[in-house]
Amino acid sequence: MKARMLGVITLFCCVLLHGCAVFSPSYTKPDVSLANVEMLKSNLWEQSFRLKLRVDNPNDRVLPIRGMHYQVYLNDMKLATGVSDNRFDVPAYGSSYFELDVRSNLWRHLADLIKLVDKQQPVDYRIDGNIRTGMWLAPSINLHEEGTLDPSQLSF
């Protein structure tokens, strides 16, 4: 009797776990890349930038984006930290763009930034963060984008 009950419980657990696998959406991690940087305004105490990011969805279903937390670095100097509640959907096998308005106080990094601009050397950037999706039981998407900006192509 105990063996039969143990078998029924084991079978029930297997069915339950299989059911969870069906309901848990598996997807390929989307690619997030920096598409543009625009300076909005600047004064002594605060600077405003608009970062345009592109999300490429390699999946066969819509990917809902419901918000994110991020940090922006220039040559390993933390430029900004923030959150966004941008809500949009990335189509299946498609791309969408979204913009982040970033505010920063570059005053503490002013000397380092002047050296970078004077030398006209490429500037490394990094954007780290987490993107929250609207998918049930889906983990947040870790964002790690890095690259190089050419100062001669930036307009301030």
C-alpha cells in the first residue's frame, strides 16, 4: 500500500513539474544595444542626456518590456543611475527602440572628462541594468552593453 501511494505521489509530482515547464516561458535573451546619445541640456550642476537603445527580439512571440533599472559608465566612471517605467512590446523576430532620459552631475568628473575631450580619444562606455518583462514567471533580463564612442562624432 505504501509503495502504491509513493508511486502515485511520484507520478503526481512528475506531472506537476512537467506542467510548470509548459507554463514557464522559455525564450532566448534579447539583444540590447546603444543606438544614439543626445545631449538635451547642460548647466554647471546637472546634465541631461537621451540614450536611445534598440532591443532585438529573437523569439517567436512578443516580448513585453515593463521597466528597467540601469547604470551608465564612461571609462569606468559612473555617469548615471536610474530607473525607467517605459512600457512597450518588442514584436516577435523584430526590433523596437526606446529612449532613456538620463540626468547626471559630471562636476566631480570634470577634470577627467576635459582630458578625454582634449585628447580626442575614443571613450569606452558601459550600460548595466535589469529589464523587467511582463511575462509570467519570467526572470528579468540582465542588461550589459559596452562599446566605444568616438568624440569627433558626438555633438554637444
